[in-house]
Amino acid sequence: MKMTLRWFGDEHDSVPLKYIRQIPGVKGVVTSLPDIPAGDVWPAEEIRANNEQVEAAGLSLEGIESVNVHEDIKLGRPDRDRYIENYIRTMAHISNEGIRLICYNFMPVFDWTRSDLAKVLEDNSRVLSYEAGIMETANPMGMLAHMESKAEGFSLPGWEPERLKVLKELFELYEGFTEDDLFRNLKYFLDAIIPACDKYGVKMALHPDDPPWSVFGLKRIVTSEEKIARLLSMCDSPWSGLTFCTGSLGADKQNDLPAMIRRFGDRIHFAHIRNVRYRKDHDFDESAHLSSEGSLDMYEIIKAFHDISFSGIVRPDHGRMIWGESARPGYGLYDRAIGVAYMLGLWEAVEKGKKHEAYIGRNQKGYSAMESRRV
Ligand code: DNO
């Protein structure tokens, strides 16, 4: 696996590339152009400037997270063809820079959602958390204002201002919308862009819905093994794959992550790895990466990635806010760097453990052969 960090660009990130370069094992970043509204074509020069800046820092630009999908595509409105054309033009510009991965999501209206962006844990670290009771009674505008107030002055990734200005209209458009409508519109989008992926050599990595259930009454479809299997088979092209986000999928206890990793195998193009700690029902906190700190068994997760010989791009997902750092919620430097070291440590242990087992196995065979000859 290729370890990266998410970087939002100088203007939008408190973590400079030169610090990312110092995290052992991190060779690259994934980034985006956060100021470009969903649906617009990304200018080639801006992608190039970004790429040059990353390379000048001694890193490589491994992927784009995210090129957001315009709401008209998700809704299947007549304008979608124009936005799909723009998406393909953006893909061409990205590919021209040698970047071969695009992460995207297909969540109606919102990207990821939390009820708190700075919940204080027992050790005084601050984390993102989700409390179903709060979400059920909250209205989306109020929740947005609350989230922005906790965002330390940063914009929230995936919550583009132009989309949020028309929130009420969007909710009306999604009235009566079913999961099947979303599946159909996702298929339409993928069928239209896959030939371009093939032409430009770009892999599409669909991010799961975060959290993996309906929020504010809006349907979500990238939530479980069964639904992911359905969407992968409805567009059965190797270019169409997943961002396997352990934190998003892991928020639902029903999801058996190692089994899903083994099942989806080479359709996983990108991995976001982090832990969650279940509280009750749908309530969870984003914990530190270690298995001992959360509810997910990170050893089993890394082992599953190793079992499928995962060679794709990985990043630690969110981290806690620790050591007095002030950064975009989830995207400080320190805890993500700790996460990187832990994941790479697990990977090395799994790899060497397998070699060791193979060595013992060979020796045991030799020993048994010797024993049988002696008899
Ligand atoms: C949150 C991220 C998401 C992710 C998008 C992918 O921190 O994991 O915003 O980038 O859902 O399109």
C-alpha cells in the first residue's frame, strides 16, 4: 500500500507539505481544488500548479479527493449530461498531470455528517462524534451553523457553500426519492464516464456514505456489503471501484470490514483507515487509530488488506485534535501522523508474521521428512 495524507492546499490547510514530508512512510498526498464549485471544469493550470507544488516538496500527488458530483447528476435532472461532460473534461485535465485516482461520493445534499466536531474526550482530546438523538431533532440549517461554529474558521470538506445556499430547494427535489432512484442515477453517471476512465487511465473510487444510514430523511446507498456488491455489479468495470473507508462503514456494527475487504478485493482503489468507538445504537465517537482505543480491530483490517495484496493508495482518515493543535476538524497533523505510524507498523508485523509462518512451515515439513526417513 502507498501511504498518503490528505492535504487541502496552502490556503485551506494548517498543515504544510514540508511537515507531511517528515512523517515516516508518507510519500504522497491526495488533494483537491476546494474553491471550484461542483459541476465546473477544473482548470488544467490550477491542477498543474498544485502538482508542481507537491512535487517541489518531495511528495507525489497520488489522487484527487474529491471531484464532487453535481446534485443534478444525483437527482437525474435534465442538466446532468452537461455536468457529466464537465466531469469528463476535469478527468482529462487530472490525467494529464499523471494523476490516476478520483475519489467521489454519491450522498444526496450532504457529504459526511456529525453532530459534534469537537467533542471532548476523557483525555481532553477533541474528536468528531455522532449522536443520533441530536441528529433526529436537528434541522439541517441549524446543524450546519453549529458545525461551522466548531470548524476553527476552516471550511468543511464536501459542504460546498453553493450547495448549502439552496438547501431548502434541494430537500424539496429529493422528496419521494427512493434508493432505486439513486442506484439508477449512479449507474447512469458511471456508464457515461467509464469510457473516459478507460481512455484517460483514471480509477474512480466511490466513498461510502458517512455515516452509513439515512440522515435528515435523505436516502443513502453506499452503506453495506449487500448494497456495495449491487453497485459494483451494476457497473462491472475495473475502473469503477471504492474508497474503502473503515470509519464510515465501521460506524454500522453490522458491517464486517475484513470480510468486505476480502470480498471487494481489487475493486478497492483507495483506503481511508481510522477507528470508531461505538457508544450506543447509532452513537459513535471517532477514536484514536489503535484497536485498543476504539471498537474496530485494526489488526484484522490491515491483515485483510495484506491478504488481498492491496497496492493502492491509503490515508489515515480523521485524527483527534491533540497537543494544543488548531486545525480543520479531523485534519490536524499530530494524530494522523500517529495513525500512519501505527498502520505501517501493523502492515510490517503482518508481512513479517506471514514470512515467519512460511519459514516455520517449511522447516516443519523438512523436519517431518527427516523424521520419517529416520523411521
Ligand atoms: C471527510 C471525507 C469526505 C470524503 C468525501 C469523498 O472527511 O472523508 O469528505 O472526502 O466523502 O467524496
